[in-house]
Amino acid sequence: MKKNRYLLSVIVLAIWIAVIAFFLMILKQNHFEMLDFSDRHLVGASYMTMNNEFYKIVSEEISQKVEAEGDQLILRDPALSVDRQIEQIKEMLDMGIDVLVLTPVDWESLTDVLTEAKEKGVYIVVVDSNVKESALVDCTITSDNYAAGKMIGEYLVSQKQEAKVVLMEHSTAKSGKDRIKGFLDAIKGYDGIEIVDRVECEGQLEIAMPKMKEIIESGTRFDQVFCLNDLASVGVVAALDEKNMLDKVDVYGVDASPDAKALIKEGMMKATAAQFPSRIGKAAAEKIYDLLQGKSVEDYIYIPVELVEQSNVDTYSVERWQ
């Protein structure tokens, strides 16, 4: 009898909880429907990958501005998959975004989805790396990537009359292509400087490290490595260090990430071209709201880069990005 009463009490309590939960849900839905979101803007963002502190800093700058304006940011991570990026952009278009912030995984493959975005009246702000059809973009904000590669190449030829160089590349990213081109243009005409291998690494540590090991094991003779970014540089340094080759090979990169600056300070890496993700993010945030307010914006904004090597690395913070 007591068990039946206890069971009945439990059932009654459960019913009351369900009834209360139902009414709370109705009240919440009615409250939500009463709120006016008509003046709020929706900003969608798709960077190349979030497996890179650089993009996290860019996104943080944009997010702070969007939140301060009372608007909403939707962030998606394509993880270096162009198909996933296209799918995610289409999803954000269906959600009704007003602005798309984009770093293309593949600079040549987004024309159709960006055309769709423009047809829907969406503003497009590209950061860090260009898209091929620049006419579809309202504003492109990047580091001067060509200058970054050229800067490293000029530094190398100022240090070496002869060198055998390995290039670590990411050819589907326009930023990576521009850095490699700048480097090659800088060393052009120096007969003692020879490119002995070019390797695709997607700018990722976990790809660059085993690729570097393969080059070492193949017996290729080299004494310089230029990496399109510092994630790749750190992977290359790790592979060379494992083989006790850092005293024979100089490593160069682009970014001036905290890890790269620490390696330069310790003499394990030669130099890098500093990027400024905070400046890129702030510029993007400013242009987003200029566009939303109907103001004209520049087609291209280039953020200058700076050479970081052992003699000046202490003027940059090793603990954080600049």
C-alpha cells in the first residue's frame, strides 16, 4: 500500500513538472516572439581553419565589434575543406546573414557561392587571402603577402651567397602563392641560390613535420627552408631538431607567431615576416559597419609586414601575437 502511494506521488509530481515545463516553454516562446530583432544584423564568418591562432585573433576582433553593436556573429570552421566551406556558406545564407567574412580555403573555387551571396544582397569582406573573382568582394584585407615573401628572400641573399632551398607551400591559398612568388622574385638572378624541392604542406604543422622528415630521409641536400607560414616552420624545426640538423639548416617563415619568435630567440629559427592579425581583424570590423551603413570602402587594404630576426626579436612580445 505504501509503495503504491509512493508511486502515485512520484507520478503526480512528474505530471506537475511536465505541466510547469510546458507553460514555461510557452511563456519563453511568446517572450521571444515579442522581441524585435529587425534592427539586428547577422554576420557570418568562415575562415580557412580555426586550427591556427591567427584566425582566432582576427575573429575575436570582429566578434568584439559585432557584440558591441548588439548584433550577432555566426562562426563556422571548414577545417581546410573547400566543399565544407561552400556548404557552410550556403547554410549561413539560408540563415539570412547580412555580411560574410571569408578566408577562402581554395581561392579559385568559391565563385558560384559568392555569386549567390551577392544576388542575395550580402556584403562580402575577405581577410588574409584573396579570392579569384575579386569583383564579387566588397573589401579585401590582407597582409602584404608578396612583400612578406620578398622580405625573407632578400634577407636570405644578404646572408648567403650559396644556398640549397626547400620551399614548403600551400598552392590553393592565394596568400601562400604570393609569399612564394615574392621569395622567388627576391632570389632571382642569384646563381648560387638553388631551389632543390617544393613541398605542399597546407601551412599545417602536422603535415609539414612528416613531409620534412621524408625530404631528410630521401637524401636531398639542402641548407635553407622557406615556409609559407610559421605553423609549417615549427613543424620543420621539430623534424630537423629530431635529426640534429638545426646547426646545418636555416628555417624561415611568415607570421611571427609566439612559437616562431621563441625559436628565433633560441637560435633554432632564422627569421620570419611579422603579420598583425589584430590590425586585420580591426580593419575588417570597421569595414563591416561602413558597408552596413551604406558607406563606400576601399577595394583592397594591405597591412604592412615587418622582418623579425635574432637582432630585433626582443622588441616583439614572445608571449603573444603582435
